[in-house]
Amino acid sequence: MEERIQAAARRAGRERHDITLVAVTKKFSARTIREAYAAGLRVFGENYVQEFAGKRPELEGLPEAQFHFIGHLQSNKARLVLELFHTVQTVDSVKLLRRLDAMAAEMGRRLEAFFEVKLSGEESKTGADERDLAALCEAAAQLDNIRVLGLMTVPPWSEDAESSRPFFRRLAELARKHELAGLSMGMSNDFEVGIEEGATVVRVGTALFGARPKA
Ligand SMILES: *Cc1c(COP(=O)(O)O)cnc(C)c1O
């Protein structure tokens, strides 16, 4: 994995340290996370609030671990998400943004966030419409407790990594337009294309840990 990330960065004329590998551990046990930490991974991505809440007590004593929420977030889970995660990559509405900010204020902490953008027409996908980004950015500028790092997207799944490239390119354009530096794009099947198109964050599960256990 490390070699593939470095090779993709070199191809794109980029520095390895500008790319964060988020190890996606949904459905894997706390033990797998601890082993990955021992192997040197530091940033972990989880999709399900309740599942992660169950594993969290077994993850004490990993001082440098950072947890990113990458699943669909309902506003009623905002408090729990703030208790469990450093970063939320899937903010897709002003309502959710404001709710997270208000909770963060109450809890005396700060949150880092990405706006999730839906660039395909797929019904099953979540994320903000790109036309809503201006409103999201304006709202974020008024808030004290959330720092928006960038944009995140999940293109339609395909065997062919190249089919993700236009979506990644579009996300990079949108980030430039809205003056956001972070780009979370690329999963097991297409993270190298993501890096070539400027990803600062790739989210990789299967290619690190194998097929997810059926939970
Ligand atoms: C599950 C998931 C990943 C990781 O997927 P893999 O194909 O296993 O690498 C990345 N991002 C999101 C949003 C996910 O839900």
C-alpha cells in the first residue's frame, strides 16, 4: 500500500506527506484496528456510529490515533459523533453543519470537517449538490467550532479506476473554486487515480485488510 501511494504521488509530482491514508475499518474488530496501529497506521475511518461506539472502549491507549467519520450522518447522532471522532468527512447540509457546531460549542471542542459532494446522479448516494457548496461555505464561515478542510466524494463504483477520474477532476475544480485545500477522494479500487488528481486524503479498506467480514 505504502509503495503504491508513493508511486502515485511521484507520478503526479507530489509529496507523500501531502497525502493522508485513512484506513477504513468498518465491520472490522477493534483488534484489527490495534494491529493496524501497531503496524504504523494512525488515521482510521468508520461508517457506523453505533458500531464504532461499541469498539471505542477497546481502543484506549493509542495516543496518536485519529478517527474520521465517513458514513452518512443523521443530525440526531451529532453529539455521539463529536464524542467519538476528530473529523467528519460527510457534512452535506447547512442544518447538519450548524448542529455540529452548536454541539461542539456545548462540548467545548472543535471539529474538522469535509463537505461531501454528490457528483453522480445515483439515487443511493448521499452528499450535497455542488450548487449548494456556496451556501455551505458561507455558513461555515460564520461558525467558530468547525474548520472545513475540503471536499469529499464517492464516485459510482466501477472495476475500472479510470471511470472515477472525471469525478475526481470535478471535485478538485470545485475545491479550487471554493478555496478549499483538502480533497478526500479515492478508495481501494481508485486511490491511485485520486492521488494523480490531487487527493490529500484517500480512504482505503479492502486493499489494506481484505474483504470486510459480514457483520
Ligand atoms: C467503505 C468505504 C471506503 C473504503 O472502501 P474500500 O473499497 O474497502 O477501500 C471508503 N470510503 C467510504 C465513504 C466508504 O464507505
